[in-house]
Amino acid sequence: MTSFESIRTTPFGLLFLLLCSVLFLTSTLHAQQIVNETIVINGATRTYLVYTPVNFDPAENLPVLFAHHGGGGTGASFLQFEADFRSLPDSERFLAVYPDAAIDADGCRCWNTEGPYDNGIDDVEFADAMIDAMVSNYSADANRMYACGFSLGGSLMWDYGCYLGDRFAAFAVVAANMWEWTYSACSPAGPTSLLHILGTDDFYAPYDGNTYSIATSLQNDYWANINGASNVPTETILGGGISRFDWAPESGCHAVQHFRTQNGGHVWPSFANQSIWEFVSQFDLNGVIGGCSGETLFRRGDVNGDGEFNISDPVNILIYLFDNGTLSCENATDSNDDGSINLADAIQVLGYLFNGSGPLPAPFSTCGDDPTPDTLECASYDGC
């Protein structure tokens, strides 16, 4: 047997040959880019940055994540120094937007929230207008709008949940609890899935509440009730003083998730970016994408169910095909959605990873069930 023939008869040899073929066909990838955008709200020009993922195509109808800086910051500084989401949109396929707060009468670039300290700047209307602009200018998916914020930007998220629940499918709050007045006046348009991250030693948002902000426990119970989620959370110890609490979707098809960082301060933690996207991307305006039918949700092409797309996925396909490997989710392995598992599935994933061939068939950018009737099954999947 020649050395070439021996390469062809092993899974890794086949992977090498497929990879060489894909790279040979590689075309020049469109550059990632940041676009400076403006919009006029009540006569004032507001600004925001839009990060478009590599090979962005408006026909993808991508979801959007709006990331809001803390008081005194800017969208650009938040992106550069605290919440740099740029590595995620390329693999997860979404648009990242970094709005700028307006400069108030005291010279602070600070977000304005409804209540006794309202300064007249309408940041809720700003968010509403940005959503419309993203749909109009980038063909974004109006049903998959998400928002997150840190510190004062996190405080603004509670206004979004209370007044823009019909526009945002899910929101995430880091280092901020609901103000007492926000809680008292809150009137959600509907359920909106919530992720919350807070350290027990955060000076800005005391974990057990104070005169101005409500206790974390009251807040979580409030949103679990609004969302029709389970009454009692499940707790997962993640290590490093971090615990995660999950109020699972039930009748309302929306959820609440809370990360408690023991002795944690007023910071944007290193795990926030990935955790936020993994949570919010499960939902659209109707709740869990694919519905609460009990079917196992998955993402096509993520063969090993680790929540990422990388070279290990086509490797697992080849091991299954040629080395008696096993699969936990056949639907995720069927990369081209033709109802069967074969060499074309490995080629499809390699094309996405190395040739910019575009997204795989749904469900891909977010978790969902299989829209195509076939005989394949998904016994378990851990990537959602």
C-alpha cells in the first residue's frame, strides 16, 4: 500500500485531503468591519457602532445583540476594554451593536432611566429606533433582538424589559438590580427572557437590596413569574465562587437565569460574553426557538454538542463514518439537512469553517428543532 493510499484509508487522512481541497477552493473572505451609524431622536443625533461578522450577507437575516456601556463610557470603549463580542458574531452569526449614551445636562455620557431621576433623554425610544434601523439597513431579524448592559447600562435593561418586551426577545443585565421605582412601575408588554449576573460584593447593586434597589431574590422571582417559568430554580455550582440558577421555561416558554459570583465586585466578568449569547440566542419573541414541545433542540453542524463550530466537528463525522464512532445527535450531524449522514456533511462543515461558504441550514445561528421531516433523531445535545 502506498503512503497516499494509507492516508485515504484513515479518518484523519481523509480529513487532511478534504481540508486541502477546501483550502484550494478558498476565495478571499470579506473583512470584518465596524460601521459608525447615526440616528435622530427628538431632534438629537444619537450614535452607535455596528459590528458585522466576516462574510456578512444581509440575506442571512441575522439576530442583533445591543451591548450598552456603563455610565461615563462609550460604545467604542465598552467594545475595546470590557465587552468585546467580536469573536462570537463570526462563528455564531449575529450583528453586535454598541450604542452611545447621550451627554446629559451634567456633562455625563449616562443612560437615562424612567423614574424620579428622569432627565428627559428618551433612551427607550432610542432603542426602539435602532431596532427599526437594523431591520431596515441590515435586514436583521426583528424577532431576534437582544440587549445587554453593564452597570448604568444594566439599569437601562430593566426599562427595556418593562417597556420594550414586545421588541426584545431576551435581555441580560450585568452588575445592576432593578430600582425600586422601576419595579413599582414596571408593566411588561409580555414575557421576555432574562439573564442576570451579579457579585455579592457589588457596591452599585447590593445583592440583598437597599433603599434604592430591590433584592436579587425578589427580582428573579418577579421575572420568573412574568415569564411563566418554573417556580423553583435549579442550582449549578460552576467553581471559582460562581453559581448558576435556572428558572426553566414552562407555560410561558421564556426563562430566567442568574449567575451569582461570591465576593464578586462591580465588574464585567470574563464568562459574561459567552454566557450571555448562549442564553439569549435560545429565544425569539415567541419564546424558546422551536417551541416548548419537549423536542431536543440543537444547532446544525455542532456534531460534538460543545456549543462551538470547529475542526472537531468534521473529525467526529469522519470517525462515525469510517471508524465506528457514535453520535448523540444525528440531526446536528446532518450538516446539509438532506436527511442522511455521509461524507457531504463533513465537506459542508469544512466549507463553512475554511471557505466562507455561508451558514448551514437552520437551526444554525440559534438552537432549534429540525424543520425538515426525516428519520434522524437527537437523543441528547448539550450545546444549547
